[in-house]
Amino acid sequence: MDILYIVIVIAVILFSMTLHEAMHAFTGYWLGDDTAKLQGRLTLNPIKHIDPFLTLLLPIMLALIGAPIFGGAKPVPFNPDRVRFGEWGAALIAVAGPLTNLLIAFVVFGVATLIGDPIDLFSSPDSILGLVLYVMVVVNLGFFAFNILPIPPLDGSRVVYALAPEFVRRGMEAIERFGIIFVFLIVFMASSQIGALMSAMIQFFLGIFTAVFGLF
């Protein structure tokens, strides 16, 4: 079952992160920037988007230890000078990825309600289908919860860029130069707090899904 679980996790991650990154690219293209298209990122081919560590190794390690599953992929490039609506356009490109993961989790949870009570299904998935649905919900909620954090260069920071005063933006730009290294430093130093925050967000949205689909 452990091997099957890891195989399912890998398949779900590849599917989910491909859609996540592709939506960044498609949204940027829709807003007038063809940078992602010129670099071959306007595609649903997972090979174009995956990062061996962020997309595969890190989420699998988290799955094995039972922690909230999160990860990333190769950042989709965009030129802010070519995007309509300035910082708000850049923010829309950024949140398109996490919102795609949230939508996937919502739709899959809805599919689970057609089978039975998803709470029972997810608490002890005893079938391959139940396990697949469970992994799709928790992985996508994990990706949403992690990437929406307002930490540069995560997607959520772009919303802060759109709202924050100039001096805050300059500080965030300085932090962003360190890229994903800064994110790992924060995760390492505050892993328990971030894990607790992500778990709370996941439970919050599971509660919303449950209410929407009438499972009280």
C-alpha cells in the first residue's frame, strides 16, 4: 500500500502542478505577455514544468512522514512591463496557480460525494479510487495553502505587491533575489508554525466543501 500510495502521490503531483503552472502561463498570455509561450511554458506537458526536487522529492518526503504535502515547480516567467493592469495583472497571474489547485480539490471533493460520504472515505480510504480522491484533495489543498502564503517568491506575495506601499515592495524585491532559498529558510525555521497554519487552512476549506455539498 505504501508503494501504491507513493505512485498515486507522484501522479497527482504531476497532474496538479502541471495545471498550476500552465494556468500561470495561460493567464499571463491572456493578459498580453507572451514570455511564457516563447519559452515553451504555454503547455500541459509536465516535463516543461517539473523541478526534480520541488515537484517530486520534497512532496514525496512530506507524504512519507505524514506532513502536509506541498511543493513547487519551475517558475513560469513573465514580463511585468507587458502585462495589462500592472501589479494587479501580475497578482492575477500569480494567484491563478493556487486557485487552480483549490478548484481541483473542490471538484474532486464533489465527485467523492457522488460515491458516498467523503469524510468517511477520506478517513479510511479502503479502495484505490478512494485513495486517489483523498490524495487529490489533500495534495491540491496543500499546494494551495503553501503557495498562497505571502512570502516572496511564492504566489501569494504578488498580492502583497499589488497592495503594499513602495518601500515594502522594494524590501520584498530584495528578499526575492534569494529565490526559493529564502522560502526553505523560513520553512526550516518555522516549520511547525507553517505546518499548523497550512493544516488549519486545509481544515477550513474542507469545512467549506462539506457545507457546500450539504454534508453536515
